Amino acid sequence: MSGVVTEPDGIPRCPWGMESAQMADYRAYHDTEWGLPVHGDDALFERMSLEAFQSGLSWITILRRRPGFRAAFADFRIAEVARFTDADAERLLADPGIIRNRAKIAATVNNARIAAELAPGELDGLIWSYAPDRAGRPVPRTLSDLEPVTPESTALAKDLKKRGFRFVGPTTAYAMMQACGLVNDHLADCHVRQAVEAAAG
């Protein structure tokens, strides 16, 4: 599928946001979260962490485990995750509510420690400094109009890695930019697009 999909409720959505028996979770996420501006160091740390865990997996896998991730990682409060010990890492590796990947768990704790060294609001400012000019971006009409990597996501990933963050490649960085509203990649005819534009403005 490429352009928007209109479901029985008569509302046009991006194809990935359509409801099905297998992926009903996507509809609410698409309609109420994806693309809306996210601010706050802890909130952006959570999105960065979940996108890192998603690497190599489907987003629905992470979305369905988000409550488990929040419980396991102290609601992604940077100051608390930064104090996690080796014992915490072992606890997380035994937690069925998350993706039990040693490298990704270690990266999340590492990233919290890096973020904890920044001034309040600095992580937010850093990430949002790479938001492209909305006026200069073409409006996507089909999924084929979207790229998995952009110059801005490549630059953001490079900056984050230079500071010591891990699991923040250009593709992961762009997925975070899409999810957190740095760009509006809802398709032109999707009913959420204008709401996202209004929120960003």
C-alpha cells in the first residue's frame, strides 16, 4: 500500500496506522502520538531508548512492551537510570516485560549516564536543533516518498555518537525524529497531518 487508507469509520490514515486484528495497537498510536511534538529530557530519552531497542525488530513489538519497559527502566528518568548497576543489568536481562538484549540494555544505561552529565534541557535542545525547516520539506503523498535516513538524522546521529551515546545511528535517529515531531511524515491526506502541523506551530 502507498497512499492513505480509509477504514470503515471513514477516516483516512497512513497505511501503517490502519487497524487490523493483529495490529490494533497501531491505530491509537498513529492517531494520538506519532508525529506530535515531544519535549523534555526524560521524554526524549525514553523515545531514544525505545527506538534503539526497536532496531532489527518491528515497532509493534516495542509498543506492546512499552509498559514493561517503563517499569523496568524507572519510567526512563535519566537520573535514576544513570545510577543502574551491574545487578540492575542482570535484573533487566531476566525481565520478560522487555527485549532482553544485553548490548541494548548496556547502551540505555550508558546513554542515561551521558545525558545525566548535560544541563537540564540540554538534551531536548540538542535533539530539536536538528529539526529541519518544515517549510522546505515536501509533503509526502505516499510511503515511497519517505526516506529512512536524512541529512539531519545523519548529522544528529553523528553528534550524539561524538558525545558517547550508543545505538543512535542515522536510521534510528530519523525514526525518533518522526515519532517526536521534529518532522511531520504523516501523508498529505492523513487526518492527523493537520493536527500535527497545528501542534508544531
